[in-house]
Amino acid sequence: MVLYWHDVFSVKLPLDYRRFIEKLLYKLIKNSFLTPNQYLIMGNDFREILAVELISVSGGLLAGVVLASMTNQIYLIPGLFILIPGFLEMRGSLGGSMAARLSSGLFLGVVRPKMNDRTAKSNMLATASLIMISSVILGIFAYLASSWFFGIENMKIIFISVIAGMVSILMAPLTVYTTFWVFRKGHDPNNIMGPYITTLGDVMSVVSFMIAIVVVA
């Protein structure tokens, strides 16, 4: 079947959104050697990536606002300034690698898009274990760094890291469920899950920190 460039816009989208993408791809088609079929694929990827990036940016801003509201609590335990960046990075890295493995398995046919799939369960268990181990290591490192740089020895920072890690374990099943849901809807998880995991990791980390600070303090 022959596909034309305007077939890219057969999906129902807001009018302004469609016009913007239509003008952009029309200019690219006129000035390149790609076929209409190739632009159809590119148009689908473009829509998926753009939409999820907008959501990712919004989620990141929300996490930043929540984190800013915790300023007074963070001042009470200066070591949190050392702990938070590593904690945020850890969540995105672990969740992103798990989503990538599951996405590859789905396309290869070795993973079924069901929560009771054996590979999915083993990935969730491995990710949860890594989250807890990393949380303990980060807490100890933040404690030692706080003692070295600030001269403050406060064991609470280790407990905060561990409790926050326990809360953020919820990210593992959420990541698996979303990856499978996106795949079943006919989308490419590789386009969507990266920004999604970044946002989910930021939001979950900030919320888990809030809970941990309330519990420990």
C-alpha cells in the first residue's frame, strides 16, 4: 500500500498541533530524499516523543516545586544536599535500564506483556533489590561526606535514605505496568519510557524523601 505524507495526520489531534507538525514535515519532505513511508514512521515517533517530553518537563517542574517546599527540612540536615542528587539519579538509571530490557524483550517476543510474566517478575525483584542496596550505600556515603565537609555526624541521613528507598520501590511495578500498557496500545516503549522514567523517578524520589523526613524527624 502506498502511503502519502498527509496520512501521517490521519490521527485525531488538536488542530494547532496538527498544523505545526504538518508544516514541519512538509518542508522536510520537499527538501530531502526520504520516502513518504519513512516520513510516516518519523511522524509517529515525533508525536510520541514530543508528547511524552512535554509531560516529562511538567513532571520535573512539579517535583522541583515540591522539593523547594522542603527547604526548611533540608537545612536541618545538611547532608541531604549531598544525598538528593545521587538519589534522584539512581531512580532514573535503575528504572530506565529495566524499561529498556523489557522493551527489547517485548519486541523479540521473549517477554509477554503481562505482570505475571517470569521475566517481568525477576526484573522487578532485581530492581527493588538494587534500589535498597543503593539507598544504603548512598546513605552511608552522605553521612561520611556530611561529617567530612560539614563536621556534622547525623545518623538520621542514613535512615532517611533507607526509608525513602523502601517507598520508591513502588517505581518498579509502575515501570513494568506502564511499559506493557504502552506496548499493548501499539506505541514504541523506547520512545516513551525514557522521559517517563525520568519524571517518575523525580516525583517518586521527592515524595519518598518527604515521607522519610516526616518519619525520621
